[in-house]
Amino acid sequence: YLEELMAQYRNHPLISITVDPHAVYTCSPDLLKRLKSVAEKHGAAYVIHLSETRDEVEGCRAKYGHTPVMHLDALGILDSQVVADHCVVLTEPEIDLLAERGVKVAHCPESNMKLASGVAPVVELLAAGVTVGLGTDGAASNNDVDMFGEMDTAAKLHKVHRLDPTVMSAETTLRMATLGGATLLGAEKNIGSLEVGKKADLIVLDMNKPHLIPMYNIPSHLVYAATGSDVAHSVINGRVVMRDRKLLTMDEDAVLSTLREIGAQISGLVRVGRR
């Protein structure tokens, strides 16, 4: 199936398929290596949850004799194709190893906070030269998946964690959310910044809002004051897909109606947690 997907979207201008084994505790060593071979064959990113929690680290050490990072390295998997999600529980030698191997890290602070996983050592990762991109994780552990909220959280979390208001600047946070994310996916030549020759992937914010006036510092405003609801227009590869907050490529009311129906069905099958 994965090979078929790769073939189907090989030349698609907007869609790239990545290889995504879940984690070392749900995938056997053989499966992890086989999927790495698929990623290498197609030049695709290899995306995996890594060292997200202490339980994961201790469980991997008990089962394989290594931490998740060292386990993947022993399997010959760690390299520049790998995108490691979370990376909350890392040692200094592991941070250096990730940098040496060219592994990229997806930082998902709100998910880590909601699940009480801990605070990823992003300051140390960046200092070691690791490329870090900002992510939201899924709605189950993030709820609103608002990248603006994620930026605000990321910047403030590391400041309070380190008791240093200068340790994570708005500029660094904004870069993680844009070019950092594009680099994680190997798409930095096409997206992630507004440059001649890149795809016109962009959003336009309505800055005429009380909470955005006056504006003295653009990165600071984007990280600490703006929200997803401030986005007025959205453009993908030069095509306007949302104008004045109206979606142009789908029937939003129909989609919301379908989602409500699905939500009602799920509510009847599972007990909603309180996290």
C-alpha cells in the first residue's frame, strides 16, 4: 500500500508521502528497518515518535537494552531523512548524536503539556545545530491545533522552564513554525518562506484588530498576540483557497454537518476522557 501511494503521488505538485512508523514500542525492529528501506528508496522523510515520555524510554531500555534514540541508531536508522517527533526525554550525548546524524526534530509543546510528557530540550537542540520545526500533534492531544497558539506556548514555555525571558525569542519561534517545519519535510526549497522561485504558500492576517494595535514588532505580534482566527486569506501554490475567512474549495457547512454526525457516532461508542 505504501509503495502504491508513493507511486501515485510521485510527481504531485502539492502532496508528498512520508514514511511514518509510530514508535519503537509499537513497531518491531524488523518493521522499522523495512520502512527505512522504503523511505530511502523513494527519498521520503521518515517520521517517528521518539523519546516522548519517560515510560517510553524505560520500556525501550528494558526490552532492547537501549533508549529509543540509541535503539534506532543501533538499527542504522538515524540520519538526515529522520524527523523525530517530540524528543522530550534526551540526554546530552543523545542530543549531540541527533545533531551528528542530521536528525530533525518536531517540537509539539502543547501536546507535551496536555499529556504531562515534559518539556523538550529545544534550547539545547538548537544550540547543538539540530533543525527544529514546530508542530501541533493531533486534535486528541492538542484540541485546537492552532499554530499561532503553539508559537505562543513554545516561546513562553521555554522562558519559564529556564527562568530566562531571552532564551526563546519570537524570531526563533516564528522560524521554527515556518522554515523550520518546511525543512523537516525536506520542502524548504519550495515553501517555508516568501522568496522568488518558491511556491506562493502564504496567509494574510487582518491586523486591524484591537488586540493587534499598535504594532511595534511584527514577529512579536505574530507569536504573542495573533491567533488563527485573525487569518483573513489563505493561498496555496498561488491559488486563493480562503478569502475573507470563506473557504472557496469546499462546502464548509456540509463538512461541519458530517463531522457532527461522526462525532455523535463516536460519542456513542467510547467514553470521553477528562484530560
